Amino acid sequence: MCDERKSRKFSQRKIPSFFRFSGRSNIQRSRFFLKVEGIVPVLTALKNDPTLHYNFLNDLTAVDWLGKKEPRFEVNYLLRSENKASSKIRIKVRLEDGESVPSITSVFKGADWPEREVYDLFGISFIGHPNLDRILMPDNFQGHPLRKDFPLEGFGQDYLIEDLLHIHVNEDITKEGGKK
């Protein structure tokens, strides 16, 4: 039985109440849309099912569909199976602006930084994350720069330049080591 059929059978047999709908992406990969409350149990089951064994979180990211689709946001999880390197499954959760999704760090430890990145750049919160702080932008940065409604020129955040100047005030970049 091909992996796509196994994945579909799994979704129908094990935990159908968590699934919104499924489909195929244009690259021959199974794609499932989950309800928010289903993300942790479904990913746990996919990881632990001996016939599927999707035990590697290949990617975790988000999409802002502002003005294109409702709900506005989509969190995407790409899992890969240890059984077959080419076997991948995409799990998606759709969210309204301001809605949160449970953290999957209890299932995949490697989700820690990708969840922080999505939080930092899109403003999507992950409930139960052990350290949901900014990871790329400065702590005092206003807004989330990958949201479609974030202004291209930013919010006039000149204070960031001042912060950077103060951080490096005692450094001499002409000498090795940096400090005077």
C-alpha cells in the first residue's frame, strides 16, 4: 500500500474528529487540514504509528492569507517518515487573527525555534511553548514583519538604531577582538 493511502486510512481510522478535510498537493504529497485542538494528538499519533512513523519535523512555518482566504493564517507542518525518506506529509492548521495554536515541542523538540520564529515574524502564539520570546527581531521591535499588513517602510522604529549604537559604543571594529 502506498504511503498516501496509509496516511488517508490512518486519518479515517484513528482520529477522524480532528480533521477538517484533506487533499493532495501538486507535488504528490498528502495534505491534511486539522482543527486547532487536533494538532498535538494527530502529530503524536503520526510520529508513533509503526506503519507510518513520521518522526522527523522537516519544516514548520506560517502563511498570511490577508485578503485572499479566510481564516487569515495557516500554520504548516511538514513531516518526513523514517521508513521512507521520500514519504512526506503536510499538516495545516488555519487560524483567525489573534487565535493561538498548541505548541508541539512536547512531540518534536526541534519545533522550539521554528515556533519562536513564527511567533516573532507573524505574531501567532503557541500555547505551552517553553520559551516563546522573539528570536530574530529585537525584543523592543513593534509588530511582526511577515504579516501582510506590516508597512513596507516599518513603523518608524528609529529607536532600534539608537539601541544598536549604544550596544557597540565601546567596540573598536578596526582591531581583532572588537573591544578597546
